[in-house]
Amino acid sequence: MADELEKERWTRRGFLGASSAALAAAGMLAANNAAGQSQDSAQKPANDRRPSEPVPKNSALDAQNSDSVNPPPSDAGGVQTFKYPFSIAHKRLHEGGWSREVTVRELAVSKSLAGVNMRLTSGGVRELHWHTAAEWAYMLYGTARITCIDADGKSFVTDVKEGDLWYFPPGIPHSIQGLPPDGTEFLLVFDDGNFSEYETVLLSDWMAHTPREVVSKNFGVAQNAVEKMPRKELFIFQAELPGPLAEDQRLAAGALGASPIDFAFRTMQHPPAKRTKSGEVRIIDSSSFKVSQNIAAAVVTVRPGGMRELHWHPNADEWQFFISGKARMTVFATGGRARTMDFEAGDVGYVLKTLPHYVENTGNTDLKFLEMFKSSFYQDLALSEWLAHTPPELVAAHLNLDKATLDAMPRGKPVILPE
Ligand code: MN
Ligand code: MN
């Protein structure tokens, strides 16, 4: 009993009372400092031996990371950081848009996948290029025109909108252009944590670093015809708006015809894999999106009060991007180690292959996030389905549970709780 009291005193509920972490970290700090008191002495019971916080802290960041500032008592030991906010990633600014990346250099644990967040204006172009990693994309906003050619040289040109995906295999050249009225913003995921958008094969960069006489010989034109080519890379640039889609498709196809491969996927035209009263999960892998051979995804929505249930992935690391809302996730890292971290829009999370975790909506709006895997197929196992399909007396003997509690557990795989 005394132990329980001691524990409760250290929990966030005991620590912060009814006020939010933001209030405690920002408002209370200022108020109490003004009154010449330590941060929380006014709220503490007389027998509370927690240290005061006399030294200034980054109160805005503390408020966003309450589970790091005041870890739940179940957290223990050293667990490698598994969060990186795009907010502190370097942003490359160009006329026509911007981009920023989170790779293994920013988030050391993220060895198998990397991400890029990019914005293009209406007409803004991410120039023709390719790279050694596969590229999977999720449209966050607006509309865009994407182009590529397949391995037979046949063209693919289409327009995509919010919620749509695309996938370009390694070495397949492609481009992206923002469309009216306000261009686009999207997230790119690459099947290599070491990927960097600074190391892609760009058309302009390649031409700038090829002797002009070779370029003219290659095209069969006079050298003065290619003299005005850029002397350095464009990467992102502002261009005129493209013409009608059908016209671009016809011109790109030429005599060869269009590619039979669909490099885009209309997520919202497919039913969710699971829907409960607390949310839904859409799973996209090579079984439905054939071209996506290296990357599998789940688009998860969790309503306020809901939770993506305790589970793990036997086949791959999980790279997460938080689209909207607020969440917390605990990763149990074996050997008595566990860490809880907080997430919101624009944050990247990461869970190593097979490590158990949950994702709980801690806000009062819908939580929406992406689960990404370097795999041709999506796979997860839930705690509830494990225990439901194990002899009940064996489970009871482990967990010291009575029969009524065992009987009340979900028999299936709810995915999003409560059902
Ligand atoms: Mn690319
Ligand atoms: Mn997961």
C-alpha cells in the first residue's frame, strides 16, 4: 500500500493533478516563479520529497513531451530514442517549394527506412530524377501530376490528390509537379535509412556534369543548341502549369504506348481492412498495390479515447509518420526496458522489428498516422489474439487472472480499441 502511494506520487496524475502538462510546464512555472516559489511547491503535499525545478527549462518542448519529462512508472532502463520531429529537420528552400528529410543521420534507430516531407507550389516541380532506393509516397494535401517511365521505357503520367499514393521502384526515373489551386504537400518514404535526397540522380545535375560536346553528340544537335542548359542542379523549381492530363499522357506515350503498370494507388477507393467504433486501418501492400514490392503501409485513424492495441510486427521495423492529432507510444524493448514518447503532427516514430508497442490517442481530435514497413507484405500480431488462442489455464497461470477477466478479453483482433 505504501509502495502504491509512492508510485502514484510519481505518476503524471499525481505530479500534475488535474492541470494539463502544458499548463504545468508553461503557466504554472511562470506563475510560481513570479511568486518567488519553486515550480510545484504550491501543489505538493507536505510529505512530498520530489525535487523542485528551480532551473529554467524549455517549457514548450516539455509540454509536448510529458511522458519524457514525467515518465510513467512502468518505463525503465535505457531505450534508444525513437522520435524525431520534422520541425527540427533542415528545410531546403527553393522557388517552387521546399523539402526536408529524416534519415538515420537524424534518427539513429531508423536504419531500414527514411522519409522526406515536401511542398510544391502550383506549377512547382521536383525535377526529373531517380535514386537507388524505392520511393513510396502519401499525398497529404492538394493535387500533383506525377510522371515516370517503366523498365521497358513506356510512360506513366497521372494526377493524384490527398490520400493517394505512388510507388517508384529503384532506378525508375520520375517527377512530381504541384497543380492548381495551391500545389501540394506529400510524404515520401524510402526503403533505406541511409537514403538522402541530396544524393539522387538529377537530370540537370547530370547534364551539368557531362561535357557539352558529348551532350550535343548524344542528342545529334549542334553544341550551341545545348549551351543554355543549367550549370548546376535545379532540384525544385517553379515552372508553368502543365496542359490537360490526357494531352500530357498522349505526348509522353508517343509510338511506344503507355505503361501497363499502375504506379499510383487511390487509397480511399478501397475499403478499410478493419473498422471499429474507435477508428479504422487501411492496409496497402503488394497484394493490392502490385508495384509496391519493397514497402508496405497501414493508414491508421484512432478516435479520441481510442487506442491501436498492444501488438508487434514479426517481419519488419515500423517507421511512423503522424499526420494529425496527438499520441503516446510505449515500446517495450525487452530485458525490463521500456520507454514512452509523445507524438503529434509532423513527428516521425520508429519501432524495431518484433518489439511490442501500442499507440494511444491522447488528444481530443482524431489521431491519424502511417505505419510503414520495408516489406512486400503487411504483418502484425496482437497481444489479444495471442492470448485468445493459447490454452486459457496456461495464460491464467502466467498473469494471475481470474476466469471472469480471461473471459472478458477480446477473442479476435480488435486492432483499434474500444471495439
Ligand atoms: Mn524520388
Ligand atoms: Mn505497429
